[in-house]
Amino acid sequence: MNYKILAERLLPGEYPSTESYEEKYPPRALPKGAEVTRLAPSPTGFIHLGNLFVAIANERIAHQSGGVLYLRIEDTDLKRKVEGAVEAVKNALRYFDIKFDEGAEIGGDETYAPWYQRQRAEIYRTYVKKLIEEGRAYPCFCTEEELTALREEQTAKKEVTGYYGKYARCRDLTEEEIYQKLDEGKPFVIRLRSMGDPAVKHKFHDEIKGDITVPENDQDVVILKSDGIPTYHFAHAIDDHFMRTTLVIRGEEWLASLPIHIELFEALGFGRPRYGHNCSLMKQDGETRRKLSKRKDPELSLEFYRKEGYFARAVKVYMLTLLNSNFEEWYLKNPDAPLESFKFSANKMSKSGTLFDLDKLNDISKNELAKLSAEEMCAFLKAWADEYGTDAQKGYFADGEKMLKVLTLCMGIGGKKRRKDFTTASQAMEYIKYFFERPQSHEEYRCDGETRRALLSGFLTRYDPSDDAQGWFSKVKEVAAENGFAAEMKDYKAASEAYKGSVADVAEVLRIATTGRVNTPDLWTIQQILGEEETRARLKAAQ
Ligand code: GLU
């Protein structure tokens, strides 16, 4: 068969020479050891923890080696494309402080652009044409129905499914058969003519999993679809070669396709980047562990973390804890160091499924937020409220000084011990709500209504906002004594049956009346922040 004529018939016209591409996209001038890594999401609109996991690993490996991280958009599958998805990817990764050096919607050095695969069609076709000319690729005219029937036949026979060996019907079509089908205008795809034998296995070094065994490929995979756009397999080989990627860290769902990729690089005559296949994130679900699922687990989506208002550094700390086995110990010793100063290594990444535990993340979040100053916390909450908060919540920031006082108190700043009550921005905003909105409901009082009213009115007659904390507390004691409660705890402990309760119970009534809650920081300070008018109004309303 004359492959040159066939190639011209299938992909007519002049294509640039392969040498010209090698010149156009030269090896990068980077110091020895510098890694070029990438994130290559499909614009499906769903960006998830797995993407972030891989992004952090790629970012660390690129930047700590003095290399480059770029963003490539793998938009070859139009069916899955969602409007605004690239913006969503960019925003999500920016939130987690993943800095790209170049890429789609990022800009940077244009040498290796374009970064959208659909804009690279000519490069792919050049190489498809070359493979056809060399007899390493051929047209396949099988219809969807025929392929489905083939799959069913193979499944029934318990054989490996796919287009390979004796099942690769179009692989050995004669020249006449091919031209006849082309003349009939039959649509076709281009498949790789595989030369591999899966019985032959090779040792392969995976940067994460270590030494593994990989069988040769024998699948005649589609490399160019009928619309003239390549498949992921083919496009990634071309792009990682010409964007001069040195290391591909990607999800382990791609491990099964590695034999195909190895053969494609060989067929194309390209040197291969190194690969690291990252384990999946698992969730403990009762007795079993399962992969985090898009349908069942809202925490899989990165949008979840932004909506809830997770502190980006906390999420990153947790991800690093999961990614590198020695990170936790390093972080204990260096709790305030920039995360970039941790030496990240691919070979310390987990080789099998990693357990993702939201409670653990929440603990880390509490610790991280407890490191912030009131000003930093305010900026973090405001940024969240601007995007996700209600109008009422946006209004909390109208009086900046008040907000700082609230945060100083609620975070225990300046006190003996920092409080760790905040987990996320949404939770913190709910927590501080009573400073800005009158409580609509009150947690349960532990005394009857008559006693409550007596205590509240006893306090109201004595209340003076100019009292200091001590003076204030003396008055609470007076109210206690007047109503049959022990003013001193030691008296109450000695003879609790002689009292209705203690001064602590009186303070609790005042606390619930003022804030709606049983647990709050120091009540005197809360009333100071609220001011006389508001404090009185709340105590009266609770009578
Ligand atoms: N487009 C592929 C995905 O979204 C990228 C895999 C890779 O990183 O090579 O899963």
C-alpha cells in the first residue's frame, strides 16, 4: 500500500515539517534539574480536590526546582465543555495560591502557546499524517453500532474489550477497500497501528508509585476523531513533548492508559517525560473506604471550600499533610514558616489511596485561624462576605472598629489563651452574628420564667456601662444574693441545697438574654461592645 498517497487523501494539503515544530518549540533554557510540570484540566466546570491535590504537587515540584508550572486546557471533548469553566479553574486555583508561570488565561512566555488544545489542531494533524505515511496509523470506518456490538461480543466471551489484534477489523483493509469507503464518503477516525504484545512486560519507574511493571499496548486506539480533533492520549503526547514537560503528575485513573502513552511516544519518536500517578482520595464510609464521589460528597468540589469559607492556607496544610508523609512532622517544628520552605518530594507521596477526613481539616482550620491577627481575620471574613455573605453579613463590616473588637474578643487575642472557635468564614460569621443582630431565639434558660425576670430586672436596675469588669461582677453577685443564689462559688459548693443556684447560673441567664447563647466569651466585654442602649434593650426584651 502506498501510505504517502493514503495520508494525502486522508489529510490533504501542506503541513509544516516536523522539524519546524522542533525548532518552533525548542527545549527550554532552564538550569539542570529544573522541572517543567503542568495542570491539564478538561473544561468540564467541575474542579475538585483531586485537581488541587495534583496542582499542589506539580506547583511545589516545579517551583522548588527553579522550573515552570503551566496551565493547559484539554478541550478536545466538546461534549463535556462548559461555558466559564476555565475562569472557574483559574479562580479556584488562585484561591489556593497556586501560581502558574504561563498558560491559558494566564499569559506569560508565549513560546509554548497556544494552551488550548483546540487551537493546536494543525500540530496534531501534522503528526497523524506522519504516522499514516509511516504505516503506523490507519483509517477506521467502524460505526458506533459496530463498536458496541464488538464490545458485547468480547464481554460475552470474557475477553479484553477494545480494538486490537483480530478484532481490529479495519487494520488490514486493502487499498481498494479503503478508497472505496472513502469514495462513498464514509466517516472515519484514525487509529494507531499498535505493534505491542501485552504478554511482554517492562519495568517502569513511576515517580510516586516506584518501580512498577507495565505490559505493552496492543490496542489500536483512536488518535484522531472523525471531527479532526485528537483524543486525550494523542494530544497529551504531542503537547507534553512540545511544551517540554519533564514530569507529569496526574491522577492514577490514567495508569491503565500508560501502555498506550508509552507506545505513542515511541511511535512519534519523542523522548518521554517522567510520570507520577497520584493515588485517589478516599473517604471512610462506615466500615468501608471508598473513593470520594461527585454525587455523594459535596466536599469533593473545590467550590465547597470557597462557599463554606475555608481558609486557603488550612486546606493547603491539610493537602500537604496528605501528600507528603514527612510534612506533618516538619510543620509541627515550623508552624509559622512559609509552606514553600518545606522540601516536597514526589517519592514521599502516598502510593495507595489517601484517606480524606473533613474533621481533620476542620481541626487544622481552627489552628490556622487562631494564628491570625484581628485585622487578618477581618480581611478574610470580609472577602468571604463580599462574595458569599448575605446583605446583613456584608453590613457587619460597616463599623470596622467594632468588628475588630468583636474578633479580638472572640479569638481570645491578648488573653491568656487564644480561642479556637472558628473553623470557616461562614461558621465564624454565624458565630459573631449576635454582636450585629438581635438574637431571634434563645438557648434554653435553666430557671423558671419568674426567677429569670427577677434576675434580669435586678441587674437592669444596677447596670452601669461605666463599670469595669470587677464592678460589673460585684453587681451580678448582688443580684445573686438578693434572689437566693450563692454569690460565692465556695459557699455554693459547701451547701448547694441552701441555694437556688450560684452566681454562675445568674451570669448564664444574663448571657443568654444578651446573646441568645449559653457559651460565649466574656460577657462584660460583650456588653461593652454592644453599648448601653443595645444591652438594655436585649435584657428588657428577654424579661
Ligand atoms: N485532561 C486530563 C484530565 O482532566 C488530564 C490528565 C493529565 O494530567 O494528563 O483528567
